[in-house]
Amino acid sequence: MIRTIVAAGACALVLPVVAQAQGLPDAGGVTVLDTITVTTPLRRASSLERTTSSVTVIAREEIERSAAVDLASLLKTHVGVSVSLNGGIGASGGTGMRGARPSQTLILVNGVRISSATNGSVSLFNIPLESIARVEIARGPHSAQYGADAIGGIVNIITDRGGACANGAESCTTVTAGVMHPWGGRLALDTAGRSAGGWDYSFGGSLFGTRGYEFTTPLLRSHEPDDDGFARGSFHYSLSKDYDWGRIYSSGLVARARTQYDHNSLAQPNETETDTLTGKVGVRLDHTDDWKTTLEVTGGVDNTTNFRKGTNVEAVFDSARFGVLALTEASFATDMVDHVLNVGVEAYREQIDPTGNYALKRRDLVAAFGQYSLEYGDLVVDSGLRFDYNEQFGEATTWNVGASYALLPELTVRASYATGFRAPSFNDLYYSTPGIGEGNPDLRPERSRSLEAGLNWRPTAQTSLDVSVYRNRIKDQIEWNRENYPALPMFPDNIARVTVTGLEASLDHRFGTRWGARATLDLRRPINEETGRYVDYQDRFRASLEVDFQATERLWLKAGVFHVGKRSATVSNAPMTMPAYTTVDVTGIYRFDAQSELKLSVENLFDKRYERIYYYNAMGRTINLSFSRTF
């Protein structure tokens, strides 16, 4: 496998990173690169070009130009990320990274955890694209910074912060209205700006709905022959102000969605209502120019109710998480070395109120962590150590160390080693529905060790190449036994060890001022060491190619091809191979003036029929036509 990866790495030189630094000419006509700053990997601002982690940034402009209809569609085409859904828009599912399961990938909104405490999943469909300013994807374990769940990586969704408008106005409002096929539509309003008193603000809301698709195939025993619709309403806000002594800020997102799904038994639910709420209030104290302290109070709610209209059939899975964070950061220099030291503590409570007899419905978690970074010329070193205490599972200590070195101004190499862990969710331990599934209170926490090496090459302002190879060993991975699926019940257990070896490559290039191309390559070998077989439903080969073209000053076009190779699955005790599939997305944007634009996008242009999970149809052709106006 290593020989294959090395060979593929050589081939990967035709392949793209999402966050390319844009070239700008200076007064002397020499092209210089913007510095892109990310906050996710180290919980502090750092340069993307010198990071010791593999990081992708999805900027607001890319979100607006994407054919994606929702967040799951936006993430699935990016290197290292895999999205699996039990159906179409609004379906349950999850986002995994580098062969890790969705529950092993930490999803944040403005740095706040949003996963359900009952099953560990994230309701991605409840986060509207209209509220997102950027997305930072940090691949690889980051438990030393964030604690549990960050085994595969982190997705940090950052909502609009407001501030001065691009046209210099004090306030600007954008209204977007659109229709889609299958029948549906969207309406969104967002207002942002900076008040005369210096307050940066942003707030907005959106409505989205669709008749949807048929979620399941006739082979599923609970199949219902109908379209499964989805509807969502959401509101978000952000408020902040800078002072001589620091900054105060607050942000929040609340959404409610209703999703239909299939179950042909009148005794079982076939609709879900999901409420998502996340927010924080914080203050940053600037003691000196080089020393600052941050204090935050955070909260999140994920309430899910499964029901069937006209009956008393109902299953509730409510969960909440409330926490506090204190973090101090100091920078100093000695001789030719720059140092940054972070020390922090955090604590949060997870509590649930589900249907069923759960032996435990609350647990407290506390942690202390420290990070040290140094920069000596072309060398950057990052390190971290964290101690977590979970009152149910005891102690966990994680650490990481990484380094990057600029061999040339345009070529940087990096390497890192990190550990991670994840505690079982309440559903893993205590879920109990006769005939459907039973939890396992004897489960052990999952633990991981990961090694990575990579390079980033930017030979010109128009070209960026990023390549990385990695190996992640996960011990005691928790899997719900699906070998008899679709027969039931299912039970969770600890697999002895899962090893994922992989290569990621990405290339971005501009062919002059009008043409651009982007490509990605993912090779993975996710192996269950206990059976010697590939882990079910994990991608082993993925590739994408996108081309954009500025046809005129007002017309912008984009087309993308996305391919996923064969995957393994186990159905009715028989090993199966799921077929490969290829989809095509296209987007066209016509700008009438600086304030108005018309967008037409088609996701899955050729209506490719495929399944990410056996017996569950993936999203078919989706057409969106929308008009936006900024005032």
C-alpha cells in the first residue's frame, strides 16, 4: 500500500487546495501573496501557509458560487471529507474525515460543539448556507486542543460577523429568493454592518423547503413509495465591539426542521422534527499587546422528536450541552525565536431527556490544556497537551507535536504526530428499543494515534499544490453491528483496531484572468484489523475536478465532476461491494450590477442514481434558480 501511495503522490502533481492565497501586484509590479489566517487547528490565529496541520478554508465567495443546496452537499466534494446520508435533503447521516466515522469528527459552529449528546451526530441540515461566512476544515486528530471526538478532524463553521460593508456603507442588507426542483424554494434575508458606536453586527433568517425525493429503495423492508419532504426555518446573529481593553462578543444560531422519511409500519414514526440551538457570549481582555485572556460561556441544544401524524407514536431524543472556557495566550521573543504559549481550562455538562430507560442522563466533563509554539526563521513547531476528566469514563490525556519548515519561500514541508479519543455517546451505552437495537453499557472509549507528513508548494501566485500522507490507528472503535442488516436488532461493540492509511492531494491553478481549475485526490485504505476487511461504507478512492470560466464581465460559469470509487458493506451477513459513481454539478451566475445577481445551479446534472448507504437513495438531480439583491 505504501508503494501505491508514493506512486499516487507523484501522479497527484496534476491535482487542489480550496484556500488559495490570491496574488496581488505591489507598487513595483511584483506579485505578492495574501496571508490567510485560520483559527481552528490551534484555537488561535495562525498562518495557513505555515500551519503544521492539513487545513482547508472554504470562503464565502466559494459558498456563493457552489452548486450545493445545503451544507452536506458543500462539504462532500472537499479533500478528506466524506458525507453519508440516509436519503436526500434533510436526511439523517453524518460527516466523517480520513476514514473516521462521523461521530469521530468534531463539528463546531463558531467554535462551539453542536453534536447531539444522545447519538453523537450533527444535524447538518439545520445550518443554512446563507448564514455561513467561511468553513475551516482541519484534518487529522486535534484532541489535544479540543478534547473528545476530534479523531478524524474538525469542521468549524463560522457565521457572518458583520463589520464594515464592502461598499463602505454603514449597513447592508441582502435578500435572496429562489425556486428549486424538486418543487420547493428558499427565502433569506441578512443584514450586517457597523454602527456609529462601533458595534459590529449581523443578523438574518431563512426559510427553505422542498418536496424532496424517495429516500429508500424497495429492497428496504420499511420502504414507503412516496417523496420525502423537508422544511426548515432559521435565525442567526452576531454582535461584537472592540475596546481599548479588549473585545466583547456574542453569536447564536437557532433552527427548526421537519423531515419525512420511510417506514411502512403504522406503529413506527416516519417524520422527524429537529431543533438546533447554539450560541456563546465572551470577552477578550488585552492585558498587553502580547498577552490576552478569553472567557466564554457556551451552550447548545439538539432536540429530536420522531413521530407519525395522526397517531400517538413518538420517540424523543433531547440533549443539551452547557460549558465555560477560560484561555490565556502570551507571545514573547528571545533572541531570534518567537514564542506563543496558550493555557486554558474548560468544563461542560451533557444532559439528555430521551424516550426510554437510560441508566444515566447527565455527565460532567472538565479539562485543562496547554499549547506551545515557536517560530525560528523558516521553522515552525507546534505542540499541545490536554488532560480530560469524564465523570463516567475517567481520565484521558492527549498530546500532539508538529513542525513545518520552509525549504524555499514557495515550498514548505510539514510533519505531525497526534493522539485522540472519544467517549461513547448515551445512545451507544443505553439506547433500547425492542426489535430495533440495544446499547452496550460495557463499551470502552475509543483512542487513536496518527502520523502525518505533507508539503505545500506555491510556485506562483496562480498555482498551489498540497500533498499529505497519513496513518491513523484507532483502538476500540465503536461499531453498531449491521452484519444482519436490514434484519434487526443491532448492538454496538468495540472493534479491536481500525487502521486508515491514506494520501490526499490538491491543486489549484489559474490560467490567466478568466480560466481556473481545481482538482482533488483521496486514496484511503481503511482496514478492520480484527477481520482484515475494509471498514464498511468508508471511501477508498475519491477524485474531483472543477473548472470555472469568466465568460464576460457579468457572466461566470463553473462545472465540476466528482467521482467516488467502490466501497465495502455487509448486508445479511454477506460482504458486499457498493458500485462506484460519478456526478456532475454546474453553476452559472449573471451579475446585473454591483448589487444584483441571478444564479442557476444544477447538482447531479445527469440524475445519477446511487447509494451512499445500502437501500438509501442519494440525492437526485436538483435545480436551483435564485435572485439576490443587496441594498
